[in-house]
Amino acid sequence: MFAQAEAHQSNRMAKEPHIGQLIKTELRNQGRSITWLANKLNFSRQNVYKILNRPWIYTDLLLKISYLLDYDFFKFYSDYIQEHKSH
């Protein structure tokens, strides 16, 4: 039973938005660099690269990045929930 639930969770997560990739795309669309974001967050560039390579992010950090880029990244999760509600 546990293995079945774990497989379902893994399969479900594979379909969820990769938030790091979404942020990278928006940075590129705005012509902003990793260095710019690192400076705004007061993080090292290496830490920002680690964040952007992950498919998950802490909500407080996502909120800061959303403000900095003036972009609602939470909408991707809301849309995902709406699309998969009936499944």
C-alpha cells in the first residue's frame, strides 16, 4: 500500500510545474540575470542556481521573487490545482 501511494505521489509530482524553470524563464523574458536576482535576494549566485534547479520552493521565497519580478508565480500552482481537481 505504501509503495503504491509513493508511486502515485512521484507520478503526480512529475506533472507539477517545475518552479525553478518557470522563474528562469521569467528572468530571461525580463532580460534579468541570476546575478541580479542574487543581489536582490542577498544570496550568493550559487544559492540562486540551486534554488532554480529545484522543482520546489519555499512559499516565503516564492513570494519575494514574485514581488521582485512583478509576476504571480503562485498562479501556476492555482492553475495546476484547477486543472487536476477532477482527476
